[in-house]
Amino acid sequence: QSSSVAAGTTHRLFQHRTLGEPCTKIIDCKSDLVCRDNVCSTCLSSDECKQRDSKRQCFNNTQNPDAFSTVVVDHPVCRHKPLIEEFEEADWWIAFITWAVTTLSAPTGTGGGGILGP
């Protein structure tokens, strides 16, 4: 009996909590929420979202952070910043590295399929 309780407790530790559930740190909550006053809450500012990842921003329900998303929410959420609107130095570096690796590997047949394949 006690082993099943312990297993259930351990399993619960790895689940992200939803809106209104208790938390101790931001990683306890689902990725679109923040941990404020030990409760998983909606974001009030992008600074709260950046505690999890510096590339995340707070979007309210009228902003569409992802043009391809069909999910509509009625509260502010933390999402990754739009790629094209704010192309940062790190984005340029990864684009260049991808181009360089593709340029070198594809013509020789050594790894191009792994990069260019679907």
C-alpha cells in the first residue's frame, strides 16, 4: 500500500500544475503560467515570463503570438517571442551555423539528409 502512495506522489512531482494550483517555483506550473504568491497564475508582464526563459513574453487574449495557432485563451499567457518580429543576435548565429553546416555537408553526402530531411 505505501509503495503505491509513494509512486503516486513521485509521479505528481513531475506534472506541471494548472491555473490556481499551488506552486513553489515557476517550473512547477504549466509553461504558459507563472508562479506568483505560491499559486500558478496568469502573467501580468513579460518580466514574469522571462523568469522561466529569457525569450518568453506575456501575451493577452487579444494578441496572437502564433499566427498558426488555433488555440484561443481568455487570459494572458507566456509564450515564446515571435521569431520574425524580434530577430536577435542568437537567432542570426543559429541561422548562419545551420546554413554553413548544410552548405558543407549536403554536397558531400555526409549528413545532408539528417539536416535537410523532413
